[in-house]
Amino acid sequence: MNRYSLGLVAAGGVLVGIYAWAPWADKGNVEDQPRVNTQMHGAAAGAPAPDPDSIVVPEVLSPLAANGKILFENNCATCHGKNGAGGTGKAPPLIHPIYKPGHHPNEAFLRAAMGGVQSHHWNFGNMPPVEDITENEVTLIATYIREVQRANGIE
Ligand code: HEC
């Protein structure tokens, strides 16, 4: 390969990259596909959003998580879906390897709920801060999400 064709290949790569990232390009149902560096986050983090009906719902929740479930349903489920399973078209599932504790610890839940989130892993747009929620409540929500994550093998 000469320098000219190498340059063409590089330019092609850049164009594909821009297309994959471009928020305005019509790429079908890209909301299902997270944007992650799988080398950094592990291959599972690149998995598409699961079918919300495939999420395992724990039969028993700890008392704290049971409280968190109610708070989650009142404050987060319109976007993150029932059981945090996604499928609303407004926000990603939280029952996904990207959100395992090692990648997004409970502080990430606190930061998200209190300050909102600039979209960086999916194509749903930004998350606005959740109004009138306390740190205690978000901690309960995170406890709930962790129990559902564990029931789905995400730890
Ligand atoms: C209006 C819709 C909406 C609501 C309501 C909402 N979220 Fe989000 N959430 C989003 C979007 C959109 C993202 C951004 C995903 C991305 O592209 O990275 C997000 C991201 C997150 C993240 C990932 C943060 C990070 O660091 O990457 C967490 C954790 C989260 N939300 C938790 C919650 C919790 C807990 C609640 C309820 C208290 C909640 N969300 C309510 C839309 C919402």
C-alpha cells in the first residue's frame, strides 16, 4: 500500500467514525447501541440494550431496595423503564453492564439525579436533574438497581 492509499484508508476511517457519532444521521434504531470503548469498559459494555421483557425481576427485594423501587418508579421509570429495563425511547436501561458498580458506582447515581447527565454513552440526549429528590432517596434507588442488576448477572 502506498502513502496515497494509506491516506485514503485513514480518511475513510475518519468518515465512518464521524457517521457513527453524528447525532443527525439516520442510522435506524441506534438507541439500542451504546457508545463505549470496549477495551476500557469490557466487551459486555458494548452489548445492545436488552429486550425489556428479558430482564429478570428479583423475587425478593431487601427492605431498603423495596423502598428504592417505589422511589424509582415515581422518579426515574418514565425514562429508564419499568425495572430499569429501558425500552421507553427516552433513556437507556440501567440494567446493563455499563452501569455495573465498577463502571458507575453509586456516586454516579447521585451525580446524575442531583445534577443531570450530559449524554455520553447512548443517543437519548441529556438527563435533566431530578427535582425534589434527596441524596437518601437516590441511595435507596441505587440499592434497588443493584439488586436487579445482580439478579441479571451484572456485578
Ligand atoms: C427525563 C428522562 C430521565 C429521567 C426522569 C431520569 N433519567 Fe437517568 N438518564 C437519562 C438519560 C437520557 C441519560 C444519559 C445516558 C447517556 O447517554 O449517557 C441518563 C443517565 C443516567 C445514569 C448514568 C450516569 C452516568 O454517569 O453515565 C444514571 C445512573 C441515571 N441516569 C440514573 C437515574 C435515576 C436514579 C433517575 C431517577 C432519580 C433518573 N436517572 C431519571 C434520562 C433520564
